[in-house]
Amino acid sequence: MRITFHGATRQVTGSAHLLEIGSKRILLDCGLFDSERIHPESPNRHFAFDPRDLDAVIVSHAHNDHIGRLPLLIRAGYNGPIFATPATASITSVMLRDSARIQREEVRNAHIKYPHLESVEPLFELVDVEWLIERMQRIPYQTPIEVVPGVNLTFLNSGHILGSAIVQLDYREDGRPRRFVFTGDLGRRDTHLLPDPAIVKDVDVLVSESTYGSRELEPYDRLVKQLHAIVARAIRLEGKVVIPAFSLGRTQRMVYCLQELFAMHKVRPIPVFVDSPLALRLTEIHRDHPEAYTPIARELMDRDPLYFGSKHVEFCATWDDSRRLNYMRGPMIIIASSGMCEAGRIRHHLRHVVSDPDNAVVIVSYQAEGTLGRQIAEGVERIQIFDQWYDLNAAVYVLDGFSGHADRNDLGWWYEQTGGSIENAFLVHGDPEAIDALTPVLQPFVQNTVHTPELHQSYEV
């Protein structure tokens, strides 16, 4: 087998790994880099391989850093199958249609941001997304399927988001069985909503994520207690709690956690508003998959006729629904996108709440350097929103343990369960600090030196 890493190398975006098994070429993921999409020199616009030469594409899950360039493969001539779990396929269709819409808006406004460019084109159009969806084959967990002659794919639950999968490929090489495993993004343990990541034994070649390889996050039970205290403060002060959250995964997790808080921890229920049209569409998909959740989550959500919804939870479908929240009195909780406060409706809510010390902002996601969310998390005195400056007087709480990514301890636990007979291992999808910290955690379970590939680097294993 030959592996070439075309993304997510010593960084957390752009997941794309090319496998060559015999004469067959399989691409794992095809995600966006953290770069401008519409700029002609964006790394998102170019492939270091010919998509027409691919025999199969396998998708681990539906976050944009894993699926965001899939329609580009279609534009470039790829005409083969794309394998994903049923939930991932459904979410992918929503995420990429939304991406195509956003790109149209970016192109319309490109003359403001890039006045020196004569013409700007989107990465892909809506029609490319429709062709992509036609090519997706929905494969349930633990259902082996031959994706190319002699190579069998099995999806295993990674516990990261709905539909997320560990990719297991079994094949024969020189007459002996071989097993390749790509973790995709592994979830945390004991988070109540989704099951723990599945264990894989007898791994010969491992490609592992490392996003939180240098971090030890708070356990879920402690996070719930902290959230309890924040809600109690809002009730006491009649304040608003604003939670910036990504529309996929984090929003649903926070809604469930609040439901759990109200139902099982004797916290007085207060109104919860989810202000994101995209989150509403994605939550509807979450409701279609009750089998995906743990027994404790099923028992809780079965009490209401609508999963991720109750008399205390309201989704804001229109701008009017969103605007009226600014004039309502607390206590109340507003969950809105984007997760890093760089776009979407969250900024409208922040400018109405950040100057009042009775209000609170709860950070539950990773905040990239330079983002508004990072500034809030670091507790700066003043922040700029829509060209206006505001004093940051609201209480700020950072609960990044709600991340859907396994931390250093979770990853170490998962490696240990493999049995420790891995021949070759590679760490991707993490910044250099995370990868370097995780390498000695993984090394005891690997026979050869753990590799930390550079962009477009190839290995024979």
C-alpha cells in the first residue's frame, strides 16, 4: 500500500488521504482547507492528483474540513462511487447545498473584498452538489462492502457526530490479510448522547486524528455541573446566556445537555432558542436517527414527542424570530451559529448582550486564533462587531470540554484497546503542538516509528 497525505498534515483542515492498493486508488475524505474559497490562489481550488484516476471515495463524516471539496472532484471529472454512512450522506447534502449558497453570496460581494480581481468564481455550483449526491452510496455501520476488487470497507461508529465513522479497510497483500484503519475524528467517551468510539483490533496501518492530542478536557459530568451553575446565575439575575455553536454536532449536543439538565438535575427550565436555519435542517436529520443515540439519551428524549425539542426549546426559522429575541427579557438561553462568531446570527445577539454584566457568553467550541470567538474566550476588554466597539462586561465561561473530539486521554485509551500490534501509524488532523504531544502516547502501541507526514508526502507500508 502507498499512502499520500494531501491535507490535514500538521494542521486541522483539508482532510484528504490517497491510498493506492495494487492498481486501485481510493481517496479518504476531501475536505476544505482553512483558506478563502473564492480566491483564485486558494489551496482549495487545486488537487495534487487527477480525480479522474480515482476508483472510489470514502467519507468519514460530514464536517466541511472532511467533505467541503467533494463537489470539486465531480467538476474535475470524477465519475465513481462515494461511500458514506446513511446519516453522513443526508447531512452532506444539506451542508454542501448551504456551502454552494454561501459561495454565491461571496462571489456577489467579491468586488468589495478583492477589488483587484477581474473575475471570481465559486469553488462549485449547486448542480455539482446534486451530481455528488447522486453518486453517494449509503453503507450502515458494521456492514462490510467491497469498494474495489479485493478491498472490503467497514464503517464503525466513531462517536464524534451523527453518522461519523472509523474507516476499516481489509485486503490481502502477498497472500496475507492486512487491515488499514482511518479514525476520521474520534469522539469523547461518556458523553451520554452518542456512544463511545468503536474499538478496532488487529490493525496493521493506522491513520489517526490528533486534534486535542495535547489537551485533557473536563469530563462530561463536571461540565454539566458547570452549565448548571451558569443557568442558575441567569435565573437569579434574569439574564441571557448566549452560546455560539456550530450548526452541526455542537448545537444538537448543547440542546440535549440542557434537556438533561432540566429533566434530571432539577434545574428550573428556562426558554432555549436555537437561532440557525441550518441547525434546524440538520436537527431534523438528527431526529430521523433515534437508533444513533445511547440508551440514556433515548430514555430522556423519548419523554417528548420531538427529539431535540420540547416545550422549552424553540427553533428560530426567520429573521423576525431572531430579532424578537433581542427585545425579550431573560432568563433565556440563545444558541446560534457560527461557532467562532465570525458570521451568522450569533454576532447580532452578541452585540445586544455583551455589555451587560448580568448576561453571559459560554464558549463550547475550539476558537481559532484571530476570530471574534477567540477574543471573547481570552476576555479582552472591548470587542468589535459590525464596525462598532462594545465593552465586554458579560461573564465569559469557556467549556471546551463539550468538544466532539477525543482528548489526549481518550485517544490513549483507544490506542490501548487496539492490542498494540500496529505496524505503521500516522498522525494527522492536528496542529504541530498536538501531534508532537500525542506521538509518545501512540508510540508504545506501534512497532515502527510513528510518522507525522508533511503535505503531499507519500509512504510505502
